[in-house]
Amino acid sequence: MDEAIFRWINGWPDWPAPIFVFLSDATKMTPGRVLLGLVALGVLMAGNATRKALFLGLLSVGIANEITDVLKGTFQMARPCVELEDVLLRVGKLTSFGTASAHSANMAALATIFWLAFRWRGSVWMAVALLTGLSRIYVGVHYPSQVLLGWTCGVLAGVVVWYSWAAWVRLRAGKEPSVEPG
């Protein structure tokens, strides 16, 4: 089933290719780096709540990325671009293990933090995380199960960071930890 879903998404028409390739490789391209920098600058300038969300988001991205690296080293699952001969490869071929998509994990971690911080206003990040995961399948470098595992790692990292921060803030204030961040 994993391969069938992969082939369906990977076989989508070429018209969304520029969008999916950008989402898949944005940090490797100058326009993507500039856009990311502008978004980060805008978030920093927006106020204390967004600065806190950015800080916690970056922390959760680091943790999510490390989790995926550990999973890739421990459970070595090949990527479709390595296993399958007829993949529509729309980016450079990756030969490292693809057990859990780090791209998906990182965006899901950010999306989780921004959702917890801003609820419905964080839904833009949820859409970015969803499209980034789909992009990794579309460009031919991850199976759907690897993207789902990446999303799971990212959500877990975001939740752990958010609620750990909340507990730490409460402890510093001399209050009992609760489920709402301070």
C-alpha cells in the first residue's frame, strides 16, 4: 500500500513541480533562504509571543531533526529513489536512508509550536508542513510511511518542547506545573 500511494503521488502531473521542488529544497536555494530569513525577521518583529514561538519552534526543529537522524541510523529503510527503478525523480538522488523524513519532521515541529501558540492562526504552518511532506513523496525521495513517521516525530518534539517550557516557566515562578504555557 505504501508503494501504491507513493506511485500515485509521485505520478501527479508536472504543473505543481515548481511548488513541490521549492518546498522540498528551499533551504538549498537562495530564494528559499531569503524567504525563510524574511519570515523569521517578521516573526521576531511581531512581538514577544511570536519571538517565544520562534525560539521554541527552532528548539523543537533541532530535536525533531535529531530524532529522525537516530531513526535513520537505527532502522535503515531505503528511499524509493534507491529501491524503485521507475521513480519520477524531480530533485537530486539521495542515497542516505529515508526512514523518517526530516523535512516533514522539522515542518511539523514548527507547525505544532505555532498551532499551540496561536491556534487557528498557526494553521498556515500546518499547511506548509502538510505540503512539505507531500513534496518529499512527489519529488521521489520518501515513501508516505516515511513522511508520516517524520510528521509524528515533529509533532512529538513540538508538544514535548511546548509543555516542557510551560512546566519550566511555572517552576521558575514557584507555581505548580499545569498544561497551559505561561
